[in-house]
Amino acid sequence: MNTNIKMEVEGGVASLIMTRPEIRNALTDELRDALAECMQQCEMDAAIRCVVLRGSGGQFMGGGNIKGMIERAKMAPEERKSFIIRYIQTLHYIINRITKMPKPVICAVEGSAAGAGLAFAVAGDFTIAAESAFFTSGYSMIGLSPDSSSTYFLPRLIGLKRAFEMMYLSGRYTAEEAKEMGLVTRVVPNDEFDNYVSELATKLANGPTHAYAQGKALLYSSFDNSMESQLELEAAAIGSCMMTDDHIEGVTAFMEKRKPIFKGK
């Protein structure tokens, strides 16, 4: 069993729980590799219909592993460069799996979401923050430029000027401030956090996950497409959805005035 992450699957919901609270679930090499493996498993397993990423001990992810960075600084330059490239490639693989996964991903944030933790938090389809959560870029504090898709998501979510502010100054933002900026979907009281995340994940897992997947792909493609190209993609996507059992169930349930039972097919 990997001691850096715990994966629990129940009712179509996969919960990926980072389990190093003593270091604020910092992104160690072992955690990075475990996350990559778990994300791939979640994407490939048809029985998993929603993914929740969260930390343990009241923390989400406190950024990179500073002790590991200090150790890497002792490597010979070529060895160090090669290691860094492999590290970043795996890290970016995880972000790609989150954004391309054809099922909903919830990032459930308590405590710190710093550096890569900030990037992971906002990469989810839903970012649910407990009142205890706080967000910071932090890269400039250790002489680094951002990675993990920070420079992709931040300008899109909060605008270029606020992104510069977060990147250069590494300020600390509360959950409410992050919500006002557009980084967070919803802020939930600490004592209601677990129940809210569980109920949301269950609702999504019981939803029309094929339609969710089509919609998710459409939203991401919209940043790069002309309106004409996007309309063509929309036509193809809704055509695909109309061929599913879920669509037939949805319209049948609507006519029968009952709650639909979706299977993701």
C-alpha cells in the first residue's frame, strides 16, 4: 500500500486522499507518482463516475517538497536537469488527466493550497473550499516561476492583472477572497465540509456522465476555437448524447414526472 495516498471507491465515487499531513501533503516524488497512477486508474475504470481529490489532516497540498528541492540542488547539473524534466513531465501528466478525464473531478480544499497545490485545486471541475482553506502561489518566495498549469488557469479564472499579483507577490488569500476572485466554486463551513463534498460527489456520480464528459471537452476546446468551429463540436457532442440510454431515460423520466436513473451509457 502506498503511504502517500489512499484511494477509496464507493458508489461510483473515487476518493483520492493525500496522506502526508505532517508536511501539509507536500508534493513529494512518491506522492507525485502515486497521483499519476491513481488518476490513470480513475480515468480507465468505467465503474468510477466521479473523482474527489483531497488531503488529510485538514490540509490540501502545501506545494512542492522543499527538502527534496534542497537535495536536488546537490546533484550534478546534468543529472539535476534530467531529474527536473522527468518530475515536471509526470506532474503535468496528472494535470492533463484531471482536465481531460471524461468524468467530473472535485478538488476538496481544506487548509493550504499553495504552489502546485493551488494549481491542482483550481484544475478540478469543482473547487469546494472549507472556510479554513487559503490559497497562495508561493513560487516567487523560492525563486521559481509557476508550473502545474498555474499560468493557464489563473489568467482565465481571475484575469491577467490578478494573476500577475498572485505570481509576483505570493499573497495569501482566504477561501472567501478566492471565491470572489473566481478561483473557488463554493465555500462551505468547516463542520459541513465533508457532508457537502460527499453529497456533491454522489450527485455527480449518479448523473449523465457521458453528457458531462462531452460538455467538459467542449468547455476546454472553446478557448481555442472560433464560434463556427465550436458550433460544429457542439453538434457532434449533442448528437453523441442523443444516441445514449441516458438521454432516453432522461426524456422518459421527464414525461413520467419522476427522477431519472442515469447509468452513464
